[in-house]
Amino acid sequence: MKERLAVIGGSGAYHLLTQNRLGEETECQTLDTPFGPSAPIHRFQVGDLAFLFLSRHGETDYSVTAPFVNYRANIYALKECGVERIISWSGPGIINTAFKPGDFVVPHDIIDETRNRESTFFKNSGVGFIRQSHPFCPEVREVLHDAAHHSGIPHHEEGVYVCTEGPRLESPAEIKKYRIIGADLVGMTLAPETFLARELEMCYAPVCYLTNYAEGVIDREFKTGQLFEGMQTDQEKSAVEKSVQYFPAILAAGLTLLNDLERACHCKEALQRYRNKGMIGDDWHTWIGSL
């Protein structure tokens, strides 16, 4: 199963899988990697376009929470499949009230507040000092903007995403801290995913749909037994559910544009300095550090 384009689906991905909304599925397999088995990788065909799809949180429900996703296995497996570019989606909360639930955002930067995740392929090696001036591939981000425009979907063109450890939600004081340091959105999934993709010279950028206001941003009554315990109103829930249904259109437009675009970004040469020094060769499998 070899394809150049892939999608990593976040919250709600399993619904689109069960609804057959992503195209005609032609193949599915789970790959064994040095880091354990990957999530199932599906191959979809939409007209002349083929792409791979991986549901980050499970196939039928939200069965794997963010801190327990095997990010290294998933990214390694996509590289093994020949993937060069990844579109991911995530459903973060809102810190900056210029945004509202149901909005789409294409983040441009990230703050990593995770604590316990395996975050590199280069453990105990001398490799890995990779510049992060653009932690999300600028070419894929531009394509996502164009895809949203072509699909007639309003969106915000920038945002700083802070990635927390989870699975618990954040405290009001934590959200206040993140606001002070410049975060607009708060979620649990884009780190280390984006950094791992860059380590294997893959392009990666996310598109986010916003699910709720983070704790302390707007005063909400605690409601036992409801999603987010009352942090999301019924109106906001409907807006979010509607947004998820737009993903097939955004993905189809974005993947079509990427399929015709030659890679000219720096992602594909992220490790060139190490090649020049003779520390790594052309076979990326040999780059991996100790397990």
C-alpha cells in the first residue's frame, strides 16, 4: 500500500468512517513497526485521487485518548507507506474569544506542554536538532486555506495551538497561563505528531474545528453526565456537529491541490545537515535511534 498523501483524522473521524463519507475504500491494513502496531491505515479512492487515512482515536468510537495514541508507530507506518504529505485534523478548545465553537482554523504555530510522551525517533542519538520556524508545513497550510475557500467554508488563517498532556481537561489557571504566553487554542493531539513527521521529512499541517470554550474563558454551569460537563451549549454542539460534516469536502479539495503541487518546502530536507556530515544515509529506516 503506497501513496504520497495521507490524512490523520481526529475527533469525529470514526463517524465519517462508519458513514462511508471519505470515498471508496480499496484496502485496509495495520503495519507492524519498531514501536508497535500502527492504527489501521485505510486506502481511499475519490475519482483519480488516492490517499491513506488513519483514525487517531479509534475506528468505532473515541477509544484511544490523546496521551495514549502511539504517535511514533502511526507516523512510522505512514512513512513506510511512502507518504510525503499529511493533513491532520483536531478538535481543540478556544482560548481566544475571537474564535467561536464550530469555527475552522488553520494553526500556524504550536506550544508543546505535553510531559510524558515519546516525542522523537532519535532517542539516544546525535540527530534531531531541527529548526521549527514553521512547525506546520507552509505549503500544506496554504493548500488548506485554498481548500476552505474553494469549499465555501469560512475559516481563520492563523492560530497558536497549545498541546496539553491530557486526558483531563485544563484548569482555569492553566488556561490563563496559556493565554498569557500567546495561545489561541488548546488541544491534546498535535504534539508530538507534527514533530515526528518533520523528523522523517514529511510535510504536516492541521485544520482544526473548534469544539468549546476552554475552562474559565466563559462561565459555564457544571452539568453532570454531559459532554465536557456543560462546557458546550446545545447550540454550540450543533455547530460543531455541522462542522465535522464539512471535512470530506475540505479534504477532497486539499488533497486534490496537493496532488498537483510539487514539494518545494524545507520539510523534505529537514535532515540534510546530517547527510552532509555522513551521520545518516539515504535509507530512513537506519535513522531511528535506540528504542
